[in-house]
Amino acid sequence: MPEHPKILINRQEIDRAVERLASEIKRDYRRKNPLLIGILKGSFVFMSDLVRRLDIPLEIDFVRLSSYGSGTESSGRIRMPGKMSEPVEGRHVIVVEDIIDTGLTTAWFLRYIKRRKPASVALCALTEKPARRKVDVKIDYLGLTVPDKFIVGYGIDYNERYRNLPDICYIE
Ligand code: IMP
Ligand code: MG
């Protein structure tokens, strides 16, 4: 059983990062009616805070991705149970992620989206852990860089727990 999570990035710092990301996205997408696709489950809190700061026309979709294998490490073999409900062809897509760790999950999904002929694709990530990157993924809108610790809270889980913590925390 892990110890009680400790705060790494508090809710005020998260707010400032989300505000900055929203103003960058507004600047770039004002007349593009972007389609924001959140990767479940981890992006649900971030997505809801982000879109409430985006006072521009936009649409939202979610997809569930999971990687085969167990433990806290992505295997790189990705599964997408269920479908996207919105067509992406011709759309300006922004993929919204909670955390980019090895990058394997995101790289897989970006390839999947690009095959479906979007007008453009960008990646918006709340956090990234550069120490553990295995594949190169270009993050167009990055919230916060985090150290090589196991992160929970603000939507992010450990075995489905702690998603409801309002701060970004770490466990050891
Ligand atoms: P990647 O494919 O290794 O980049 O990992 C992608 C997914 O693994 C993220 O979207 C998270 O769901 C999960 N993940 C990676 N690092 C952490 C962490 O520190 N805490 C909780 N989940 C994580
Ligand atoms: Mg995730």
C-alpha cells in the first residue's frame, strides 16, 4: 500500500498553467472550431477546466485508450475499446492528455488520428515526464514538467484511486 499522496503541484499552480494553455489555444484556434479529443480517463478533470476557459467555438470528444500488460509502465501495445463519436476528417484536432510518460500511448493515437485525414493535429498535455520518454512526441501546448515520480490527482490515478484529489500529488 503506498503512503499518503504528497502535493507536488498545488491547485493554484495548476490553475495558472491551465489559464496559460487556454490563452495559447484561443490565440491559435479562434476561427477554426477545433475538435478537442480527451484521452480517458486521466484527462477528464483537465479537459473540463480547460474548455471552460476557452470562450471560442469548439467541439469535444473522448476516447478510451489502454495498453496491454500490467503495472505502471506502458507496454506500447495500445487498445482502443469503443469508438470516437465525432468524425475527424477535415477537422482541426487537439489531443488532450493528462501525462506524457514514455510517449508510446500518445504516439500511437496521433498516428491513428493522422490516418483519418484531419485538417491539422496538435497535442496539449497537462504534464510530461521527460526523463522517461521512449518515443519522440511533439507537445504543442505543455502545462507542467514533472520529475520522475508516480503522479496522482487532478484526474490521474493509481489503480483507479486518487483521481479526485484537487492537487497534483506523488506517491512513493
Ligand atoms: P505513456 O504511454 O508511457 O506515455 O503513458 C501514458 C499513460 O500512462 C498516461 O496517459 C497515464 O494514464 C499513465 N501514466 C504515466 N505516468 C503516470 C503517472 O505518473 N501516474 C499515473 N499515470 C501515469
Ligand atoms: Mg492517460
